Amino acid sequence: MITIKSQREIEGMKKSGKIIAGMHKGLRELIKPGLSTWEIEEFSRQYIESHGGRAAQIGFEGFEYATTVSVNNEVAHAFPRKKLILKDGDIVKVDTVVDLDGYYSDSAWSYAVGNVSDEVKRLMAVTKKALYIGIDQAQVGNRIGDIGAAIDKYVTDENGYGNVREYIGHGIQPTMHEEPAVPHYGKAGHGLRLKAGMTITIEPMVNLGGWKVETSKEDGWTVTTEDGSWSAQYEHVIAITDDGPKILTSQDPEFDAKYL
């Protein structure tokens, strides 16, 4: 079922999104060479809870942590680890979900650790731009396929990167994962028509190499690139409105001004 949210519900999600945005802004200052990925988990959970939220990933399908912390060729869903120490040049992706008084927000972000290569800088820039290209298609009257087609054209056709297909965006609210599914590939003009009041995530995962990934048989969660290439991801929660797409997890009011 796809639920249409009231303005009150969207405002509640925006308050939840403010917590997740503040957490990510704090991580900008925290993440550096020598930090363990467990310290990212500790900071994130403390930030969420100290601002009145609940780290909603804890307990979801047996997951035990507030965050997923995925490094280099890890695409998504990796556990935070005390023994995994970040090195200069790494790329780390942090994803979390916040529940504030029953209102959900979900956002992943990629961070350069120290001085990264030009190749990694470009991967991050393309992935972030792909997110906003998708957001621009999240218009009343457009279809789900318009979002994915625009992202895939930019990522695959124009930049030659691998656009992950196995993991996609989704509806959100009143639970963490709702309909509709929001692939980052597809056919323009196809799929569900977008209506005002829908709330969705857009969260492209982009690989330097091919698009195929595999899930760890050891832990059942960690997703890595099949070819070992490095990966980046950015994610926002979007409200579809008659005034255009609105970002509910914005970290940068100046950069996101047209979406607020």
C-alpha cells in the first residue's frame, strides 16, 4: 500500500530528517585516518538518541547496529567494526534510519578519508549529482521510471560507471520500508505515476567498475562489488509536492535551497 502523507506528517518527517542531517554533519568533522568504524557507530547512535530519536535500524530483521558503515569496495549494509581502522585515501559510506515520535527519515552519505585520489573524488561527485538528477524527476505527474532512467543515463551512459541494480530506493513512512520500489534504472514514462504526498528515498549506489554486487555468505548482510571496485552512495528522503520535490533530510540549506 502507498500512503499519501498530510502536511503534518511531512513536517514530522522533516524534524526526524533534521536529526539525521545533524548526525551526518557531525561525521564530516569526525571521520579521518586512524578512526575505527565502530567509533562512527558510537558517535551516530549517541547523536540520534541525545536528540530524542531512535536508531531504527537496530532490531530490523535482526540487525544489531544504529548504522551501516561500508568501506571502499563494500557497497552497503556492512557492520561497524572495532578492528577496521580507516586509512588515508579510503571512502566510507554511512547509512542510518531515525525514528522520531513515529516519523522516519533515512539517509546515507559518502565521506572521503583524508586525501583521496582524483578517481575517488570523481566517483563521489558523479554519485552525488546522480542523486540530485533523480530528485529533479520526482515531480507530480512523472513516473517512477523517469527517476531511474535519468540516473542511469548519467551514471552509465555518460560516465561509464556501474549503477547498482540489486538495491534500490523505496517508499518511507509509516514504516522504514514502504511501497513504491524506486529503482535507479528504468524506462522514462513507465511505472507508477507520482502523486503529491508520496514520500520516497532516492539512493543511488555507483561503482567504479561493473554494476554487479554480491552479499556476504559469512554475515548475510555486507554487500560488496563483484569485481572489487570501489563504490559510493548518497541518499535523501523526498516528499513529492505540488511545488516540486522537497528534501526532508537536507544537510545544506544553501545548496538545497530550491528543494526546501
